[in-house]
Amino acid sequence: MYKILLFLLLPLLVFAQNPKVYSALGDVIYDNVQDIAKLAKIDEYKIYSAKIKKYVNAVVLTKRMGFSIENEEPGVDKKAYLNRLRELSKDNDFFLRLVDRSFKESLKNQNSLLFYSVINSGLLNTQKYKKDIIDYYFKHSDEMNTTGLIQQYLDEDAKLKAKREAQKRRYKSKKQRELERIRRIRQKDKEQQERLEKELDEKLRKEKEKIREYQKEELSKTI
């Protein structure tokens, strides 16, 4: 079944770009279709195999139709293309809701295999559930494969920790430089103060010496 789906997807792989006609609606559908096709590999989605096959085939045909409109080929109805996109958008949203529900069920039932499949499906809003994903992983790390999204989170965490450590080192180095600058200022102030005190002491000593000399002279006059 999965090989059949991949065969059906071959035309999509040839058309690497998406049609520009109604791209706001079409891009989401075309960008998700390969991930939706891969859902057929997950046991919990076997019951949807026929629906997935029908959907993928419809997307392939619609994408070709979009390119025909873009190339201004005769006999292609632009309104019909838009209607097809609207219908496919409903199916796309159905699969996204299905994946979202499966994720929540995997948490509730502690189903690590389903959990791993869903978070790496490319169809789950992993940013929205990032905390739940990380918490579940650390509770079940002994039975979890770390490849894919989990490894990405671990790598990001390692990079974040390294960045924080680097920031701490830079802050510490900056703080040390600031402390050293303050120490030099204080030392300079201290040396300047000591110099002023010495100058003052010397001035006072000379003043006292003059006073004593004056007193001696005055005393000698009275003798």
C-alpha cells in the first residue's frame, strides 16, 4: 500500500515548486501531502488507507491542474481549481486534527510508539506541544528513540546550555574587568590621598619649624 502511495507521489516530486495560482490555499495542501501519505505506515492509521490514497491522488491531479492554469493552457477552469483546493483543504484539516488527537491519546495511554510516530509525522504543531513532548520523553527515555524531533530538541538544549555558559563567562569576564578597573581607581585615589597627606604633613612640619625658630629668636631678645 505504501509503495503505491509513493508511486502516486512521484509526479509531486518532479514538481518541486507549487503552482502560484491561489498559493495561499494550495501551498499548505501541497506541502503536507507527502507527510499525509506517510501516515499509512502507522498502524493506527491503517483504517484510513483508502482515504489517504484517494486524497493523495486528488492532490496530484489538482496540482497538475494548477500548473496548467499557470501555463495558461486552454480548457482549464480556474474556478473549478479553486473549488478543488477548498475541498482538499477540508481533508488536509481532517488529517491534521487526526494527528493532533492521536498525539493526545498517545500521552493519555502512554503509547510511546504512537507518540514517536506522531511527533515526527511533520503534521503536528510541535511548537505548541513542545513542553508536553519533552516531559513525556524524560519520563519514558528508556523506551524512546531519540532520533528525529527529540534529538533536535536535545541538540537545541545543548546549544542553549552552551550559549548560556558562554554568556556567563563573558559576564564574568566583563565583571572581572570592571572590578579590576574599580580596584585601579581606588588604588590611584589611595596613592593620591597618601601623597596629599604627606605634602600636608610636610607643610605642617615646616610651619612648626618656622614657629619654633621665631620663638627662639624672640626668647633670645629677652635675655
